[in-house]
Amino acid sequence: MEPIKVGLLGFGTVGSGTFTVLRRNQEEIRRRAGRGIEVTRIAVRNPAKALAALGDAAGSVALTDDFAALVDDPTLDIVAEMMGGTSLARELVLRAIANGKHIVTANKALLAVHGNEIFEAAHAKGVMVAFEAAVAGGIPIIKALREGLSANRIQYIAGIINGTTNYILSEMRDRGLDFATALEAAQALGYAEADPTFDIEGVDAAHKVTIMSAIAFGVPVQFERAYIEGISDLDAIDIRYAEELGYRIKLLGITRRTAEGIELRVHPTLIPEKRLIANVEGAMNAVVVHGDAVGTTLYYGKGAGAEPTASSVVADLVDVTRLHTADPEHRVPHLAFQPDRLSSTPILPIEEISSSYYLRLRVADVAGVLASITRILADAGISIDALLQKESEQVDDHGKGETDLIVLTHETREKHINAAIRTLEALTTVVSKVTRLRMEALN
Ligand code: NDP
Ligand code: HSE
């Protein structure tokens, strides 16, 4: 049978990694897919740069800087979008779909923001949109959620799903690197987004957890409802105190089914250090999925980089090749649930989520301070799980001291902890803003 023909939009880290893996493993891939998979055309802004990167393979593909011509090329069966961004990428993907092409994409921003429109267009046209590489790089988590766990009523997903921030946190903790140096290293390794604030501020992780949430709970993608907090405000002292208390701080993407709705959030989170996921370091990703039948499962692997991501892209190319001729109604639905059976379960505002909390208070070391703090928390119905009072530091000539007080709470509503923090900050003995971090037991 003739090889299936693929056009690549973009030839950077992921595009070139995909090309390399497809070429290197072409025989194995052909045996799996039932026919060859060939990249015949690549669109880039700068063809000279791509030509150099193609090396001795340059003769086998047509390079162009005309992106529209690629998606209109009648000889192509699949368009693999590896360029990133949400504007030109959306336009080209929708045009390729209108031309009857299947889409493979690694672009989580595109799907988190425009996924509903893209899936609807693809469904109407009877083509597939495959996006394994969009979440957790080389880990086949989309396949696991959409197919492997389809017996389950999924309860929650919690994941380290941004390699750049996990790399930064690991390098800061283990090698004492400062934030900027660790970020530069992550960029040099090809992990970071074109705009690295997407990584640092939690936006990339929010794109990914939004996609997983839709697949897990059968709801439309709703990125605009995700709560997002990154690692730029994280203080090194909290990483140290957390460790003293037996926790690690990780940037987690969390989505959970509750009686009132769905939680969808990204923020630095304390996790007990004995959990496997707390020990995931560097650019590695890990996703915990809890289903009612299977219990807790963990998926671990490289979350970024050329070939790990290409592993997922090529797996999608194989899937699309296998299902290319199948009746569209009998393919796996894009969001796991049939498109006419998506639910309208609301995404909860962050004030309505439940969590346990880590609070750090800078307090005047005077008699009664602890009593007044515990009284405020008790009055708010917040139960204390643990307390750590650091040694007093003398701050003036009269021997007056200040100290850090760390309070770990049991689970409560976010709005209750926020109200309690406002009251605590009004005390004259609490001398600076209270630091509040969320905790997850994941047991
Ligand atoms: P790169 O920046 O390395 O490559 C992007 C490619 O697309 C380049 O060839 C670039 O051309 C081209 N391109 C980018 N923007 C435009 C545009 N507006 N118009 C035309 N061409 C454009 O990105 P990555 O390969 O790292 O990422 C690609 C996609 O994969 C993104 O959606 C990213 O989020 C996703 N992804 C990345 C992972 C990684 O580890 N890097 C992992 C998982 C997903 P030029 O070189 O000329 O600028
Ligand atoms: N910038 C992303 C990360 C790439 O660091 O995880 C993988 O999606």
C-alpha cells in the first residue's frame, strides 16, 4: 500500500524530533501501522534554517514558507501542527480540516483555548484530531484516560505536567541554582515554551489539565475557568520549611469531581515526600489518576524535549494511519465521550474548592500570640493538623523578637481559609502578609 502522506507545520524541537524518529524507526512503524508514514512537505518561516537541520534527508521533502499551500496540498492525508500559538495555528488547522485532512498536534494552548471549535469542525468533516503530545510529552496519558480507563468514573487527576517548572524547582533545591539560571538551562534543553512565562506562571500546565479534565469528566474544554498560579512568587524559605515538615512543593495541575462541580486548578502544592509523585525530578512528568474501579494509577516519563514528544506525535500518526479508512462514527471520540453526550457540570470557582493548607505567619514573639492565632482558626471552623514554631530572631535593641510560625490545616473550603487569613493579618502581632499554599495528600 502507498505510504500515508504527512505535512509538517513547523520544524523546531518537536517537528524535527518527529521527523528524526519517523525516519529512524520507519520499518517498525510500517509494521505497526500497516503502511509507511512519510513526511513529504514541511512549512517553516525560514526554509534555509530547516534545510540545514534536515541534513542528508533534505532531498526527500519539499520545504516551503507558504503555510496555506501546505494545508491545501491535495496529496497530503495528515497535517501535523508543530508550530505552537493559537492564532495562525487555529486558522491553518481549521483550513486543513475543511480540506478533509486529519490533524496531529502537540499544541495544548490551541486545544485548551479553541478545542471545542476544532473538535466540532473535525467531527462534522469526519476527520481525526490526535493530540497525545499535547499533555505530558512522551507519557501516553491521553490514550490511558480516553481508552485504558474508560470503564471508570474518574474521581481526580493530579499531575506534574510542566517539565520546565519541575526542572527549575529541582535545580533550585538540589543544586542551589537561582531561578534565572535554572530557567535558562531549561530553555537551552528545549523544554520551555516560546514564551516561558507560560511555563513559569502555570499557564502551560493549565492548558494541559484543562484538556485532561474534559476527557476525564466528559465536559467541554474550559480553559477560561481554570484557576492558575505559577511558581514565580514561591519563596525558597517555604520549600525549606515544607521539607522540614516532610513535604515537597510541586507545581500541580489538579482536576477533581465533587458533588458541587469540577475543580480545575494549577498551583504550587505541598505533597507528602513519601508519595512517588513527590520524588519526580527534573523535566520528568507524572500524572496520578484515581478511578472508582482501578483505584490510584500513576503515569511517569519525560514531559518535554524533542524525541519524548516525538514519541507521542508518531504514535498519533500510527493511530490515524490505522483508522484512516474506518467509519468516522466508530472511531474513539476526541474527548472520550460521544460529542452529543458532553455534560454541563460546572467548573467551580477557586473559593469553592476544598483543600488543606500550609500557612506561614511572621509573628511578634510575645506571650499569647499562638493562642490568638489558634482561636481565629477555631472560630472559622478550621482544624489544625500541625504547628511548627521557628526559633525567635532578635529584631531590635530591646530584645524584641520575631519568628515564623507554620500552621498546617485539615481540609477546609478556600473561602474559609481566605476569611481567616484576612482576620489573622489584622492582628498587630502578625507582622507581614500570610503565605498560603495548598496541600494534597494524594493517598
Ligand atoms: P519551536 O519554537 O522549537 O518550533 C516551532 C516551529 O514552528 C519553528 O519551525 C518555527 O519557525 C515555527 N513557527 C512558530 N511560530 C510560527 C508562526 N507564527 N508562523 C510560522 N511559523 C512558526 O517549538 P517547539 O517545537 O518546542 O513546540 C512546538 C509545539 O509543540 C508547541 O505547541 C509546543 O507547546 C508543543 N510542545 C512542545 C514540547 C517541547 O518539549 N518543546 C513538548 C510538547 C509540546 P522558526 O524556527 O522560523 O521560528
Ligand atoms: N514547555 C512545556 C514543558 C513543554 O516544559 O512542559 C512540554 O509540553
